[in-house]
Amino acid sequence: MPTIRFFAAARDAAGTTLWQCDGTTVQQALDCAAQTFGQPLAQLLPYCTVMVNEEQADRTTTIDAGSEIALLPPVSGGAGSRIHCGILTVSDRASAGTYVDKTGPALETLLQAAAISVAKRALVPDEQAAIESTLRDWIAASIDVIFTNGGTGLSARDVTPEATRAVVERELPGIAEAMRSAGRQKNPLADLSRQVAGTAGRTLVINLPGSPTAATECLEAVLPLVEHAVTILRGTKDAHAN
Amino acid sequence: MPTIRFFAAARDAAGTTLWQCDGTTVQQALDCAAQTFGQPLAQLLPYCTVMVNEEQADRTTTIDAGSEIALLPPVSGGAGSRIHCGILTVSDRASAGTYVDKTGPALETLLQAAAISVAKRALVPDEQAAIESTLRDWIAASIDVIFTNGGTGLSARDVTPEATRAVVERELPGIAEAMRSAGRQKNPLADLSRQVAGTAGRTLVINLPGSPTAATECLEAVLPLVEHAVTILRGTKDAHAN
Amino acid sequence: MPTIRFFAAARDAAGTTLWQCDGTTVQQALDCAAQTFGQPLAQLLPYCTVMVNEEQADRTTTIDAGSEIALLPPVSGGAGSRIHCGILTVSDRASAGTYVDKTGPALETLLQAAAISVAKRALVPDEQAAIESTLRDWIAASIDVIFTNGGTGLSARDVTPEATRAVVERELPGIAEAMRSAGRQKNPLADLSRQVAGTAGRTLVINLPGSPTAATECLEAVLPLVEHAVTILRGTKDAHAN
């Protein structure tokens, strides 16, 4: 029989992670789930992204006994499942008060426009211990995604990549490659950025460069994958708990 | 005097690796080799790729006393020198029998069309020990190239990159970059794949993602370099043995 | 008050690194600096690149009390501040005299055309100890940038990336990515190059591939960022010394 794997709020509504369903199309399987689990799930279904055997699908996709339907609620949609991010500005000058941080506010504007809630904001000097400590606090607080900005260059004081590597459990080289690849089109200096990305627990950490222009360009390059990554990481955490 | 470096089947036919030749063009040098080493080599020569001082050349290229001609037989051509690959599907669900592996067969079709022989097929769960063990067996069996599929994402169970890194001696970051760069054009989520590639002994190991579409797209992106890599790795092994 | 940060020759001319200035535009701040520090600085100012808060700016850019103006002299311009590079050819055959190195001279021609002085040239076999030793000597001699060529492939003898990694303190993955990305457009085999880049002290080290064509293409891909990187690294060194 085909199977539905519920993610995040869909799992909460269904009260289970995996469930065997009936039907020969996605729509029939979802109707069957709505009847079984009732209102909370039925209300969420129209807004869910559907994948069949790990490929994006729509309601008319046909399924067979071996199919697994993944049901992904809109992460940044409903209150409970909205993405919560932290913005960590790393700058000696800004933290000493001799310069007003313009990158943090620029990122905040862009993230709010993307319906991502900015739950944490901090400003630390280019000190590895201070950066690591803030990252660890926010990871412990289950922030979905942390965007650092600054400290990724060649100067002796630039240590954000080192602090990030000390904290993440798994690196995601593709995110850094995508940001540099996007930056390279506009500015050859983008390739001097040593920015990294990775995951720690259920938190995604992404280094952005220090200048407002470069940081917002990099954020725009990876925003389309942040929501998907957060959905998977939330599932991962719960999979652990189960 | 110019030198010919014989690779793989050409070396077997000549019975030597390096040989000093005469002539002021590639064609003259090859004629000279054919006369010296006889039929087995003469039959192979028309099908060989020729490089002069590490750059692709043709039969009319002029050579001098310092030139080194590399003679590379068509790897996927003749029976003895055909590329042998292994396809390792990594999937909890497929190995538990709750899902039929579609990615392995899709890769097999594509590889056979490219005249690459599929010498090994296996299906293991997302367990690092099981993945490593299969990789090591196939490397010991001198499989030319191993394509894994699955287990490269963000989920807690995804450990294929870790298993691969534990097995390879040298990473080839360009192969992973090329696959993500190709994937990025079509799907921003491609950058969440942590796939790696590298070499162990004379075996090339390449991680592909889990979905049939993404895996075949990635394979197509790197297929043009696989034959060349295998030729070099076969030469490397023999260079060691000599 | 706005601040000017003087780099390299500008710092030598001003006799200081950081200086608080007056004015509401970059031009006014520079006029103010010229009056204070006199001829040596005034003569240099028209040739300097100006950045305000880490973004490229021109003389009409407005500034406020929190602005920091970075003043970057033309590195490859004046005699004292010209970039000095080293070219290290890594090749068993060339160092044994059985092949004449063509890549080193091709790079030298290109670098001189870019107004970069070739201060060091050497040829070593594919031996990790020999490569490391030359790199360390040139780093100790404060060479601005070292271009190696050769030894980045898959052969057992290729160890240039390993030698480079043993010497650099921080890797710059974007430089290697940019070179492979440029190479990939022309030759799929570019992705087999394991070339790396990084910094050691105030020296930038960049691996280029072995063939003259590939090496010059890679150099052209990263030349636009070399001057900027050297400026920052020179600033870094002096920041340390101060």
C-alpha cells in the first residue's frame, strides 16, 4: 500500500509520522487522510507541498503500492510553523560603536519580506569565542536558521568561518558555492569570501559577507532553499525524538 | 629524442611504458612504434587518443626532442579495457523492501548507453558501516568507478558523504562542484546535497543524489570526465606496480 | 567623526593607520588628509581606490560621523608597492630535463603584462617535501603571491595540493571554485584538477594546473582579485606588526 509521511505541522495534525493510505492518485490518498484524521489535517492539506518518492508532484500524480507521499506544510505560513531566524553581525567597529551596522538591518528587512521571523539579533566583535558562544546559545534555543554577516574575508581579524566550523556538525558546501557563484557574476572579489554553511542539531547556519550589498545578494541566492532545509531539519529533530 | 608513454592496453601491446621514438610529427612517431612493436599495437593505434606534453593533439602535430606523446586507448571500447562500474543504492526504505529502488535502474540504463559495464549492484540501508564495507569490497575488486545514490541530504540518517570520505584517499572537489553547479540551474535544492567524490587506489567514487531525476542529471554532468579519470587511475596503478 | 583607514603606501605616507577626518563627502575628507599629511600623501591620493564602509565609492560619496573611508593605493603601480610574485613549476619531467617547461614562461608573460613583477622562479619534481620547502622559503621572503603549476591531477605523483595545504594557514575555496568554474566551460576535464588556494602570513598561494593552456586560463580567471587580496594581506601583516 502507498504510504504518507507527514512532516512538521501535518504530523502534529495527524498524530503520526507514517501512515498507509489508499488510492491511485495523490488526491485520493489525501482525501483518505483527511477523512481519517479530521479537521486539523484537512484544513492544512490544501497548503501542503507534495512529493512522491522524493520528487515534487501534484494532486493528479498517480501512485502505486510502493509510493511514499511526503506532505510538507508551508513552513513560513501558519504561526506555529513560521521560520524563526537569528541575525548575528560580526564587526569590531560596529560593536565598538564607531560604525553603525547597516548590514544587519538590511538583512532583517529582506527576511521579513520573505515571511521569516527575526527572533534574535546580536552584534559581536571579530572574536571567535564571542561568535561561537552566540551561535551555541541560538542553536540551543532551536532557532531555525542563523545568518551571520561579516568576518569572512582575508584580514587577520576575520574568524567567522572558523567559529562556524567549530559549531556545525555537518557542512553544506553547496550553499557556500551557490553564494560565491552568484557573487562572481557581479564582483570578482566575491571569491575571496571564505563563508561556510552547515547544520548543528536542527539549526542551519549560513555565513554572509559583511557589506550590505554583498550580504543581501548572497541571502537572495540561497533564500529559495532555506525553507526546504528547515522543513527537513525540523523533521530530523522529530525523527530523533520519535 | 621524443618519448611515447603507453597507457593501459597500449602498454600491454608494447610491453613497455616509456619508449624513445623517432620522427618530427606524431604520425611518424606512431609509425615507428607500430614497426617496432608489431600487430597488437598497430591495430590499436588508430583508436587511441593522443596527447603531446599533456595537451590533446592530432596525428599532424609536430614534435621535437623534448616531446612526450601519451597514447590513450579507448577505455570503453575493447573488451579488455572496458570501464567497469558499480552502482550502490543507499536507502532505508528500498533496503527494507517498502519502496522499489528506481534510481539504481535509471543509472544502469544511462551507464550502459555510455558503454560502461555495470559489474556490481547493491542496495544497503543508510548505515555508515554498511556503505563503507561495500565501497571497500568493490575497491578491493578494482572496480573502475562506483556511483552511490542516496543519503547525501540533511536528514539525520543521511551518511553517504561521511562513509565516502572515510574510504577515499583523495577528494575531487571539482566533481561535486560540477554536479551542484549543473543542478542549481534547474533546482535550487541541489545545493543542499552534500555529495562528494574521490579516489581510493585505482577506483573513482562519486556520490549521486537519491531521486532518479537528480541522480541522472548529476551523472550526465560528470560522465564526460569519467573515462579520462579512469584512464589516469589505471595508469597510476600500473605505474605503482612497475 | 568619520575615519580614514590608510593602506600600504598611503599608510607609509600618512605615518598612521587610522585617522579621524572632517567633511561630508569623500573629497572633503581627502582634502583634509592632504593638508594634514602633506606632499607624499597628496601625490598618492588621485591614484587611490576609495571604499566607504567596505563598499566601493567615489569622491562624491557622502559620509557621516560613522563612516570609515578605506584608502587603497594602486598596488601594481608605483615601484615600492608593486606586486611581487613567484612561479613554481612542479614537474618530474621538466626538472629531470627531459621536457622543457612551457607553462612557467607562459605564466611569466601573462603576469608581466599585468604589471606583476616575477621575483622568483623555480622548478621542482613532484615531491611534496621539495614543493613545501620552496613555498616556505618564498613565504618567508614575503613574496606577495605564489603561482604553482602542475601536480594537481589524479596521478599518484600529483601532490601539489597536499604540499600547499600543509603550508597555508587559511584556505580560500572560492579561488579554486572560480578557476574550475571557468575551466568547465571549455573543458570538462577541468573538474579533475584538485587545485587549492590559501594564505600563509601575507602571502597568497594559488595552484594552477600543469598544461600551458589550462594554467593561463585559470590565471586569467583569478587575476582580477589578486591585487585586492594582496592589498588586504599587506594591511594584515602591518596590522600585526603595529
